[in-house]
Amino acid sequence: MRGWMGKFRSLFLFSTLALILSGCGEENLSALKPKGYSAELLLDLMLISIAIMIFVFVIVMAIYVYVLVRYRKKKGQEDIIPKQTEGNKALEVIWTVIPIILLLVLAVPTVQATFDLADQSTQGDEGVLTVEVTGNQYWWHFNYRGEEIATSQELYIPTGERVYLDMKASDVLHSFWLPAIAGKMDTLPGENINTMYLEAYEEGVYWGHCTELCGPSHSLMDFRVIAVSPEKYDQWLEDMKNVDPEAQPETTTAQEGQELFNNNCMSCHAIGGASMGVGPNLTNFGNREKIAGILDPTKENLVDWIVHPDEIKPGNKMPANIVEPEEAEKIADYLLQLEHSSVGVDAPTQTEE
Amino acid sequence: MSTAVAQKRGLAATIWDYLTTVDHKKIALLYLYSGGFFFLIGGLEAMLIRIQLMKPDNNFISAGLYNEMITMHGTTMIFLAAMPLIFALMNAVVPLQIGARDVAFPFLNSLGFWLFFFGGILLNVSWFTGGAPDAGWTNYAPLSTTSPGHGVDYYVMGLQISGAGTLIAGINFLVTIINMRAPGMTYMRMPLFTWSTFVTSALILFAFPALTVGLFLMMFDRMFGSAFFDVALGGNVIIWEHLFWIFGHPEVYILILPLFGAFSDIFSTFSRKRLFGYSAMVFATVLIGFLGFMVWAHHMFTVGMGPIANSIFAVATMAIAVPTGIKIFNWLFTMWGGQIKMTSAMLWSVAFIPSFTIGGMTGVMLAAAAADFQYHDTYFVVGHFHYVIVGGVVFGIFAGLHYWWPKMFGKVLNEKLGKLAFWPFFIGFHLTFFIQHFLGLMGMPRRYWVFLEGQGLETGNLISTIGAFFMAIGTVIFLINIVYTAIKEPKVGGDPWDARTLEWSIPSPPPHYNFVQTPLVRGLDPLWVEKMDGKKGMTPAEPLGDIHMPNGSILPFMMSLGMFIAGFGFIYQVDNSSWLIAVFIGMGITLGSMLTRSLKDDLGHHIHKEELEADIKKGVGK
């Protein structure tokens, strides 16, 4: 009931409609199960428009059914010629004016919501987080402004407050869509920065998609947004700032893996730091929800990915066979033990519902 | 029928006849056959897409090939199937509806067809030369400008050539309707199909140049090193989106308006009533056409235009619902109080009303700019535009074909098979696309090669695929019906439906000069007016005399062939400059043909009074 029309939701068709629609889709993914301010605002707007449209549809269908039943030609009437009506001014006025009124009813909240979602009044204020988002073929980079840290594929945000996203793309158009929390915004190459904000109500791992065709692996450019309480978020920030990229792993295979990683992967990937490389930043990789945004975080999947990335995400820029499979296993051991922060690992994901 | 004549004259003569024809009725058939052919190709691509999306993580076709499929499905269906099928109806019907003997520029009519045809073939050749275009039918930069291979080059050249054909056809119909109307056929007596063709042609005139410009910029970026869309060199990728949609949104109305016209004629004929609110319908058509140019940016709500632009385009878009609503209600009230005869043509038209209303409703929902942040580029949009384009345009083409088939071929399509084709298509259509609205909101973006397991999208996608198979079955039955009708059905007279407009006052199919004597039009629904006065046919507006008709010409074919050859030259000169020879040969053929056309007088021929009198004795005049 936090939406701006929460008070009215019990009226009209809304409660029924909302009930029917909320049966659709998975938690933390579906736009019909909003878990954030924008998504809730947008669902309300959708419900208003659906209600108006159903109202119109029922009227059209009532006339339609009546006409088709009543005026079907019947046997023995073949020679009857119906009255050739020219039209009816009163009717024309009615079905012009009523739709205009209905559209105005829809237009007002539409314009309100459009301006509401474009609001940037608190951006840059003390304590308000802005994340610089960059879309790349086929991964997302998140740079936490003023914090000297960065993540890829998984965006951490505090719940209950606005987080602004300043978005652009490095290569072709992408679009950042987080249905359960907010809508979407395109990311453009060049100087154009698009801004939107997220406000998550609950802790959770939210599923996001790229929604602008960006090449063969467009459908595999998923990301996660992990919303945690502000206290946990501060803890996470602390953890991330204290990452030691040189830290020695415990097992020997992982140590060998670290060596291999430094020799083969560091030109594109980074651990720790805030700059965006050619490939994703791999800090805290051991706690990633998914490998490459789509694979379950098992060692087997990771080895597969390291050796044959092109078979998993066609057209992506990571070269295949950069290392032998045995070497890839060691690198996998190293990466999977990179657990720099345990914040968010217990956040509910949609599969637990 | 023409096949009987063909057998007498031999196949080669028939082919030559069609290559050189400038007769609007034969050009209609050319549009029908090639549009139908491309419709089947586009349908096949759709089936492959649906099979790929039948289950999660499917590997039926590869990611790259999938992007080629969606690009070619969209491009083929819009430019190479829907447009020519609409032109087939316009060519077959509009000159007859206004009492003309041909279009204003018969030579250009032929040129328009051949340009479209060779453009379409060029585009589809890409399948065999290393990959079709893969940047979506919208071809957004920079994915398109950086797409490897020549796929996007084929898109640019193919659409440029066929687009020129469309522009020519549009201008031709504008001039035809302004200048070629029979005496008494005032603007406010024109049948709605003619009216909507008129408005559509105006839309083509203003919308296609935007596409032409966009394609030229794209062509120079890809082939000659310019940087209109290259941000690294100071270009801007959003320019393409604007140019594309300044064309692309009116294009939607270019597709649907003629069929609004067809539905109006069909509802009126099979209710045996004049169209309810004729002047309101005309006004609504013009208004939709006008507003169609004011709303292109609603395709770009998420591109970052800001809340002011978004709000303006949102409200403008909603406004289109008003004239569309006027149309829906006037159709309903045309049937109100009538004698509804449920023929196949009427069945498709009646099915159109709820289908299109749903498409219009989701259109208004999409117009709510903020809510579009959720809908945009998801399956909600896919559901919406298929409801409009299949539920409106394709239903309309089926309805129009059933309705005017006797006028084009002299035989009524078998009614039983017609209805048998309708039901699986209709049911399959709703199965396929209704669920897609929900899939979109549940988190399925558009143009996804695979959807992953565990996102709750499995059932919906399976239902959608099953629906697609039903649609395929309906289409196959329709094709069977065409063959069956050609072989088995008897010939019919000029007016099999007891219809109202001028095209039904002449034989089916009409003689190549259409009207022995130009008819005198005495009101809206001129044939109905005469019938109600107890007359058998139209009153002539002129005495029987010689008729001047244009000669056929191979030049339009040659001009288009030249462009086709030059197209390959432009595409491949990037790899090897010796391909420029193809450009010179192709452009030489085109320009040479144009020169021939300019220098050689072709004054046409006369059909003499004696021949006409002989024809009348055989029954043509009635």
C-alpha cells in the first residue's frame, strides 16, 4: 500500500485485477509482483489503464454480440432491404466525447508518473548513492561513484532509499531492465547519459535483463541486483574497499590458479579497484549468484566457461582456449574461493518462493 | 479466364505479357503472387522462431541465425508481404471503384511493382551469400553499422530499391484518385476503400522519404566511410531511431488504413446497408493519417528523451484512440439493423473487430509513457503489434481477398474451405499472441533467442508455439482453397455479392479497358443507387467511342533489373573495387532504359468502337 494510489486500490476492479495478475510470473522477476517504488507505481498505472480498457471492451463486445445475434439474416427474409441509415449525430458525439474523457483520466496519472520517474532532485545529495552503469556486449559494469569500488554483473544497493543509475554503453545499444523494482532505460554509446533510479522495498536478489537487441547473446545478458539493508550495505562497502587483490589463497591448486590468472586473464579482468576493463571485474566472484550472468556457480560450469566462452555466449569477446582445461580448473579453484564479502548471500532469490 | 487464354498462347507469351504489362489488374496479380510468396517465406521464418522458443534453453537454431530469422521475419512481413498484398487489392479495386480505365501512370505502376520485386529478391538473396541482416527489422545503429558480413548491406540496398517502388506506387494512387474519377464521383461519394487508399498514399508520400534518407545515411556509413551513426567520430545513433520511426510509425497506418477501408466496404455490403456515419468515417481516416505523423517517438520512450517529450508523445498517441474508436462504433452500427450475411469475407471482418480492439487497447496502455518502461521491448509489445498487424492487417487481407477474389479471377473462393481456413487461423492467432502480453510482463524481453529455465515462462511459450501451428494450418487450407476454386468452382457474374460500389457493375474479371463507357455516378454506393431505381447497371456518362489505352513495356522491368545488379555492386565494392563494374553496368541499364523511355514516343493504342460493340454482344457491357 505504499503506492501513490494505494488508498484507492480496493475500489473498482483493481483488487480483483491485481489479484489475478499477481498470479503471473516469478517473484523478484515479474513486473506484476512489484518489490520497489517504481515498479509499484507502474503496476498501478497499468491497472488504471487495464480497467479503463476493459470497460471499453465490455461495451464494444456487448453491442457486437447483440448486433451479430439480432441482425443475422434469417430464412425467408432474403428480399427485405434494411433501412439505409446515414448516421446519427448524437451517437457520433457520444462515442467521441466519452473516449476523450476516459483518455484524460488515463493521461493525468501517466504524465504524473512520467515526471515522477524522471525526478533527479536528490541526486548528488549527501549520502545518496549514484552508480555508473555501463552496458557491454554481453555484461554489465557497475561503478559506485565516490566509493572507489566496482562490480560487474551484480549490483548491490541498499533497501528503502533511492539509488540513482547514470547509464551508458561502451559498444552498441543496451537496455537495463529490472522488472520487479523499476522499469527500464536504454544505455547509449557516446556522450548521452541516461538516469533512472531504483528503490527496493525488500531485501532480495532481483533478476534483470538486457532488453535492446545487442547481438547474438542478447538473451544471455542477464544481471542481478542484490538489495540489502542499509547497515548490511555499509558492511559490504567496507568489505569491498578492503579487498586485497594479491591475497594468497589457501589451497595449492588455487595458488597455482592465481598465478595462471595473473598471467592470462589480468589484461582484461580485475580483482578489486574501480576501473572498468575489457572484461568484467571479478571481485567477490565466489559469492556470485551466476557465472557470466546465466550459469549456476559450479566449478564444472566455470571450467566450461573459461575454455569455451563462445559456445555459451556466442559472439562474446573472451577468446576460447586461452588456457588448457587443467589450467582452467586451477583458475576456477582460485576464482571460486574469492569471497570478499558475505553480505547478500542469504538474500532471498526468486527460486526460493 | 486468363489461364485458358494462356494455354492457347503458350507459356512464353504469357510470361512476356506479365513482364511488360501496364494493366492495373495484371499488376495486381503480380503483387498478389509475389506478396503471397514472401508471406509464406515470412511465415516459415515465424514457425522456426516459435519452434526455437518452444522450450527453455532450446538449441534448435543458433543465436546468430535466430537474429537473422527475427530480422527477416519482420522485414519480410512488413515490406515484402503486407505492403504488396495491400497494393494487390488497391490495384485490383481502386481504378474500378472510381470508374477509371487504369491508374494515372500505368508505366510507373509497372515500375513500382518491379522495383519492389527486385528489392525483395535482393534482400532474400542474402540468405545464400553468407548471412541475412541480423540487427532486427528496426536495424538500430550501431549494432547495424558494426554488424559483420554483408547482411545489413542487403537490408539497406533491398529496402532502398523496394522503398522507391512503394513511393512511386503511392504517388500514382494519389494522382489517380485526384484525377481519374468518373463524372459524379465526388470526394464524398468515394467508397471507403478508395478514401483510405487516398490517405494511405499521402502517408507513403511523406513517410517513405524519411526511410530513404535513413537508409542513405546507413549506406554511406557502411559502404563509403561516413560517420553519421559513429559516436567515436561525433555521430549520433539516435538519429537513426528518429528517422526510422518518423517513417515507421506512419508505416503502421499505411498498413492498416487500406484494410479499414476494405472492412467498411465489406460490412456495408454484407449487411445490405450503407456505411453508418460515412462522413465521420472519412474524417476519422484522415485524422488517423494526420496524427500518425505526430507520435513516432512513442517507440522511443526509454531512449532518454526526458519527461516532457515523453508526456507530449504519450498524450498524442492516446488521441489516436478516439478516431479509431469512432470507426469501431460506426462499423458496429453499420451492421445494426442490417441483414448480416456471414460469408467468409464477412467472417474475417467480424473477427477483426474484437481482435483489433484488443490490439488498440494494448496500444493505449503502451502509450502511457511511464508504464512503457515496463512494456518496452518485451513480449507485451510483440503481443500488441501482432494483434494489430495480424488481427487487423492479415485478417483484412484475407477478408479483402475473399471479397474481391471474384472480381480478380471470376470465381468465388469456396465458402466451406474459406470458413475451414478461418477457424484454425483465428483460434491459433489468439493462442499465439494473447499469452505473449503476460509473458512480457512476467519478464520475457523481445528478441530473445532462448529463455532460461525457472523463470516461469515455459507454459506461456509452449502455448504460443502451439497456436502458431494452428495459424499455419489455416494458411495451408487457404492455399488449398485457391487451388480448389481455380479447378472446381463455377464462373460467376459481375455482381456475386449483391454489392454496392462501381467495381461490381462490370464483368468479373473486367475487360482490360474496364468500362465500355465511363459510368455516371449519382450518389454514394453508385451501383446500389441504380439497383434501387430498378436499373440493371450504371448509366453511361459518354457515348460509345474509341478507347485510348497505354501500350505494355519491358522498360520498367529493365530499369528495376539494372538497380538490382547495381545493388550487388554497391554491396560488394567494399571488399573489392572491381565490383564497381556491376554498379556501372546496372546503372547503365537503368539510365539507358530511362533514356529510351524519354526519347521514344509511345502514344499507346486505341480500342475501336467496332471491337467494343463486338464485346458488348458477348455480354461485356452488362
